[in-house]
Amino acid sequence: MDYQAHMDKAAARLRELEHALAAFDFKAGQAQRRFQELNRERQRLEVFLALTRELAALRRQADEARAMLAAEADPELLELARRDLTDAEDRLPRLEREVKVTLLPPRPEEGRDVILEIRPAAGGDEAGLFAGELLRLYQRYAEQRGWTAELLELSSNGVGGIREAVLSLRGTEVFRYLGYESGVHRVQRVPTTESAGRIHTSTVTVAVLPEAAEVDLEIAPGDLRFESCRASGAGGQHVNKTDSAVRVTHLPTGLAVFSQQERSQHKNRDIAMRLLRSRLFRKKQEEEAAKYAAERRQQVGTGERNERIRTYNFPQNRVTDHRFELTRHDLPQVMNGERFHEFVEEILGRDIDRRLQAVAPE
């Protein structure tokens, strides 16, 4: 692929962005969101130009090495040329792929933090136990990546599992790596409570919401109803007798969020608003995506969130991601976080390959 036209266009656009950012009016409406969008585009173009310059230099290295091999007789120079050519040929495919990836249109969720919700579905207590294992996996992964993990909501099922967990994850490229976790996770294994040794199948739902900032949605104060009540039940880390729990309802949509995780009503109110804002943002995105539902179904199936995306088969030591036809036989290492990043990287790579294939050839 000849990247010169792309480079010229990127360089011109980069000059426009640098001028726009230098003269940016932060007093304008939605200024913060617009500034972030422009800055992300600038960063993406800078990466593209740096990679294409590196690619051009590597191609020159390969050409010069080939020319030297054809013209030189000195053994030392020939050996040097062979090493240079081998180095260039090893690095060129990877670098060319990286350049192509930067040409892919950015997804709207890129650069966002995440609200991750985990809930047992089918399978009773066993589903709750596996939901707890997924929560611990994501918490360990966040620690490995240097992200900040904040537990917004947690309710247990009384047998060591959970009924619901809501986790806030903040850091570099959180949505890039965890966006693939959204959907139904199916586990097949012999439960600890199964005396006959039969394999049970249970399911857990994971929802990955891009965390919405205040600039993403304009929510009129009159559209909200706040109610305080006492935290109750086995859920909540600090169940107490004060009216610390908060329910907030978005009146136009009827969407309601309840938070009782913290002792402070003020903190629970903040958590409830973060959850409500992110769920409203997701609803807005889904409504926009519905315009292209037919095309989306043709490309990736029905696209419903309740599709089974992954199976964890413990007797076979197997984890399979059905969307990307990816199977590994190191399930314990994936579940304890030791090789989870490798698994995510494989999924990310296959998704990038699909997106690149969908781009029309130059």
C-alpha cells in the first residue's frame, strides 16, 4: 500500500488541529467534549505519521541491504547486509499492520473508562459463584494493567457468590480491552454442591458500559426524582439503619438506579448518578445503532447483548470465544489472571483483522 497520499492528508489535518487546539474557545457549549475529541484525533494522526516514517526508513534499510548484497564482495559487508535485511524483513509485516490499524476509523467508545456490571443468569447458586470468579478476574486484571478499580455495588448470594456487582474501571485504554467482555458467559463444570458428579451449565451476564461524563448528556434537574431509603438485605457493604440508600429515576425514560454501597447518602447519590448517566448514554448509543440494525445483523449476527459470547468448560480445560472462533486450553491460567491478557490480545487481534478486511482496498 502506498501511504504517501494518506501521509499528506494526515499532515494537513494535523496542522489544522494544532491551530484549532491552540485557539480553542473553552467557553463554548460542550467545549470539554469537543476539545477531547480534537485532541484524540491529533494523537491518532501523530501516531500514524510516526509509524509511516518508521516504515519508510525500514523499507529503505531493506532496499539498501539488497543492493549491497548484489554489489559487494567483502564478507564482512555482506554479513552486515544480511543482518540488516533479516531485521527489516522480520519487522516490516508487524509495522505495516500497525500502520493499517491507525487507518481504521476510531470507535466512539475509544478512550473512555468503563462501568462493568456482572449478574448471574441461569444456574442458581453456581451462576452466582462463577459471577464472583469473574469479578475477581476483572479486579486482578485491572491491578495488572495499573487501572483504578472501584466497587460501586456488590450484593452476595449467601454461599460465597454474588447476586450483582458493579465495578468502575478507570485508566489507559480500558474500553479497548474490556469492551469485548459484554455478553453472556457460559460455564460448564461440576459444582461443589453436586454429589453425583454431574456437569452443570450456568450463565452469567456481563455488561460493559462506556462511562459517560456530564458533557455527554444534558439531563435536566426536573427530569430526575431522588428518593432516600434504608439499605437492606444481604447486599451492600455497609448495611445500616440510616436512610443512606438512594434511588434516582429518570422520569422521561422511567430508568431507575438504586445505590446502597456506601454509608454516606451523598456518596450513594454520586454513584447512582454515574450509573444512570452511563446507562442513559448506552441507551442513546443503542438507539443510534438501531438505524443500522439490518447491516449489523448481516455482519455479526443478531448483535443482541444476551448472545452467548464465551464458554468456560472446566472438565476440558477449555475457554472458547464464539465470536472470534478462538479456543485455548489453559482455562485455569486465564481465570486466575495469569494469561487473561494474552487471551484478550488474541481477541483484539482477530477483531482488528476482521475490520481491516472490511476496509475496501486502495
